[in-house]
Amino acid sequence: METSNHISLVELQSSIRKVISERFAAPIWVSAEVADIKVNGSGHCYLELVDKGDTDGGNGVPKAQARAVIWRSNVGRVIGRFEAESGQRIEAGIKVLLCVVVNYHELYGLSLQIIDIDPTYTLGEMERRKQEAIARLKGEGVWDMNREVGLPALVQRVAVISSSNAAGYRDFRNELAKSDYAFSLTLFDSVMQGAASEESVIASLEQIACRQEDFDAVVIIRGGGSVSDLNCFNSYRLANHVAQFPLPVITGIGHDKDTSVTDMVACLALKTPTAVAVWLNDRMLQLDGALDYAALQLHELLTATMRRHEIELERASNRLAALSQSIIAEQGIRLRTLASTLRDSAVRALESERRRIDALGELTESRSPVHIMRLGFAIARIGSRTVTSTTQAHAGETMSVEVADGTITTIVKN
């Protein structure tokens, strides 16, 4: 192998630096995603930039990577202008359009010196992703699912997704502490900003889903922040979880100027954590009022029903009294008629019996021995024996003959 025809590494690197410096003599605009950002003690800001290509069809693995720096003298101007105009901090995960000077150093390799950042590009990229998430959720038919779950009349057992140290969570609890109603709050402590917030909130939702019977609703709250602080709530994955969640979701994410995709798919979206607490208390007041009104209506209904029944009972009583009087009168007439009839019947019966008795008396009288004897008949007795045949009397016997006015004693002769 011929080894004499070669160049040194320094010569190679110098050649690369020369080509790059000639090719990129003027600053150029480069789009990239911020993978990491740090400000060192000297005030210089160092960034790690990546390009993941087509993120919709790719797997999120960087296809290109480069180091970049904003020198201390430009940090305030570049970053300050970007954050002021975009409302977003420069942090890992955002896409930016950078005006860079391309540098190549024989020892340190390729680096980009950032001299400006276009805030409109980042805002446009965020809006593009937001609109893509909205279109995808609607296309999949899940856009209205959480609203269709509906809010129960009583929202008292609340699962809260928030950071335990957040001012918004304290405001939420302080507002509910003023309420006359007892709320059961279960906090699912979550990261609410930065690169880890999306996964953290989704993990909390999954924990709540395993205990959904314990809660009436889910509340996602955090205080205000920059656009970048709240950008995770525009992510498709988080919004998709909220849209299909089995419990109603109420948001109070703190957007002042914009509404996130998560707000759009939630059952109810309110501006701040305090507004959510006020709504929960008002909901209880409405239910309390509805119960009072229902109790009043029930009382009025019972009163009206009782009065109606009293009137009906009074009318029935009057009808019964009148009917009773009529029946008594009719029965009185009937009784008097029956009494008169009975009396007449009794008189007639007594008269008939009297005549019958008289007739029987006359008959009896006509058949009495005395009456018969007055007609010429007599009763013959020998001793105590009544003689009814000549064969019963013998000559010489003493026989008494009873006639109408006395007794004749005689001696029997043949």
C-alpha cells in the first residue's frame, strides 16, 4: 500500500474548515428542535440541536445533530426578544428557526453560532401541530366523547391532577376552603410544565382510570405560564386521553389568551384553578337550591293533595250525611208503615183468634157433659165405674145417675 501520498488530520480539518467557511460565509437560517439548553457560569448559552425529520411518520430518533451557542453578549437580546414576542421560553422540545453563523474548528468540530431566533416560526409550528392534533381527534371520532360523558348533578369526590407545590393548586384549595360544602379531594401529583409534563399527566390519568368508581370528576389545574409552559396540553396524546376518559374532565390550566386542545376536548374548560373551585362550589349551591325548590314543591304538592282530599272527604261526608238522613227518613216511613201494618195485622189476627176462641168456646160448651146432660142425657156409675152398657150392671147393685142438676141413686133391677 502506498503511504507517501497522504495528508495530516490537521490538514484535513483545515480543508474542511476552509470549504465550510467559503460555502457558508454569510449567516443562514436553519430549522431544528432544541434537545437541550444550558447557560454556563460565564453567561454563554449552549444548545444541542436535533432534526428528527418527518415526525409523523418517523420514530422520533434524530437524523441530524449539532452544537450551537449564543454568546453572552447576545443572550439577552436574542433570547429576550424571542420570549417576549413568542410568549415561550426556549427549552427542550420546541422547534425553532435560527439565524446561525456556521463555524468549523479543527479541534472542536462543527458548531453553530446563533445570532437570532425567529419567534413567528415557533408560534407557527406550534399552531400547525395544534391544528393537526385537532384534525386528527375529530377524524378519529373522539372529539366530543368526554362532553358526552356529562357532569353528574353532585360533583363532590374530585381527582385533582396538579403539582403539589403549584400556586394554582394552593389557590384551588384555598377557594374551596371557603365553601360551606365538604369536598373530597385526591391529589395525583404531576409535573405540569416542561418536557416531562405530558407523560406525567397521562400517567396520572391512567392511575385515576383504575379507580374511577371513587370519583365524580377529574380536575386538571395549574397556574398561568408561558405558551411553552402550557404547550403540552396541545399534544395529541394527552388530548386523546382526556377525550376518551371515562369520567368528566374539568380543566383550569391558566390560559389567558388561548385555549388548548385539552381544554377543547374536556367536558368543561375554565380559565384558572380558582375558577374551577368557584364552579364546584356553585354547582353544589345549584344542587342545594334545586333540592330546596324540590322540597318546597313537594310540600306544596302534599299540602294541595291533602287539601283536595279534605275537600273530597268533606263532600263525601256531606253526601253521606244527606244520604244517611234520606235513608233514615225512608226507613222511618217504612218502619211507621210496617208498624201500622203490623198493628192492623195484629188487631185483625187478635180479632180472628178471638172469634176462633169464641167459636171453640161455644163448641166446647156445646160438647160439655153439663150441656149434654141438660139435653136429657145422664152418666151412670156403679162405684167408680162408668156404665156404658147394660151388661155392666147387675141386679141389686147400687147405681148413681148424674143428671144436669144433681145425682140420683138407684138399685139395678132386671
